[in-house]
Amino acid sequence: MIHVASFTFNPFQENTYVLYDETKECLIIDPGCYTENERKQLKTFIQKEGLTPVRLLNTHCHLDHICGNAFIAKEYNLVLEAHQGEKLVLDASVAHGQMYGFVFEPSPAIAKYLKEGEQIRFGKSSLAILYTPGHSPASITFYSKEDGFVIAGDVLFFMGIGRTDLPGGDHETLLSSIREQLFTLPEETLVYNGHGQKTKIGFEKANNPFLN
């Protein structure tokens, strides 16, 4: 069974996730830890639970989801894994941050490109990679069929969807991603998203005003 721990970090109130199973190997997804206190909080949790981080993953590479990448990579000797289509977004992240007065240590480059249809393996567990662009050029979603959840980044929110007015965003592409990749999943599937509270696929299919 995969356990999902979430943390809300940085001025953008971004959700960072740590996933682990009984082997105590863990994934760190979208580390947005920005301040020393936020980094300490994440590190303390990992130590307390006796976890061993084995992979650093990004659903997409907007600055609020990657501002802790450098810290995690150095702290746990990990390389960054993300979709190749996010490279330009990652490369522009520091300059984009300066527009908001949001200064952070640059993320390491993507060392391993993730592709839709592949499996993310750790411990005794695995996640499928779904291709869900629209909010950003090549957003991906991590899906656990066995445990019934997705880590969806900024694709689908509780009663909302990701913004599409940033470079590489496209409204119709995002709606297609949600309908074709997420709304085809079982209705009880939990959606852990990049901001705000978790939700369920069935609830969003019935109630999300952007998709009805």
C-alpha cells in the first residue's frame, strides 16, 4: 500500500507530496519547500518515518513546484525526473520567479525524461504515467490503480482546473487531458492536486463547473 503525505509550501501554497510503502523507500514529488523552516519540516518528516528518498519527480516545472528541487537533489543525492516537454519551462523558471520577486536556487536540469505509459517504480510499488498537458506544455499525472489515486499537479482541482494563461498553456488541451486521461478513471479515484484540497474523479465529473 502506498502512503501519501502532503505538505503545503511557499507563498503560492503549493502541495508537495511524499509517497512511500512498507519498504520505506519514498518518492518526493514537486518539492515546493522554499524557506529553511519548510525544508526542515520535510526533512524531519522523512527522518521521523525512517524513509529513504529514491526518486525526485516533477509533474510539471512551474516555479512553485520546483523551488525545492535543488535542496532535495543535494540532500538526498537524487537526480531530477520530468517530461522532456517541460525543459523550456524549467529553464525559464528563475527569470519567471524574478518577475514575482521570488528568488530561489535554480533547479538542476532534468536528468531522466519521463514518458507517458511508463511505470515509476519504488519499493514494492509502482505508478503509471499519464500525459496531461494544457496547464503547462507537458504536465504528467502519476496514477496508482491499486491504491486508487492520482498525483495530478495543477491539471484538476476541487471545483476547478489549472490556469492556462502561462507560456505553454492551452485551455482546450487541458480540458481534453482531463476528459480523456482523468475522467476515464474510476469515479472513486482520489485526486491529490497541486493546490488546495483533494477531491475525487466522480465528484468533479458531476460538479466541476469548468467541465459541465
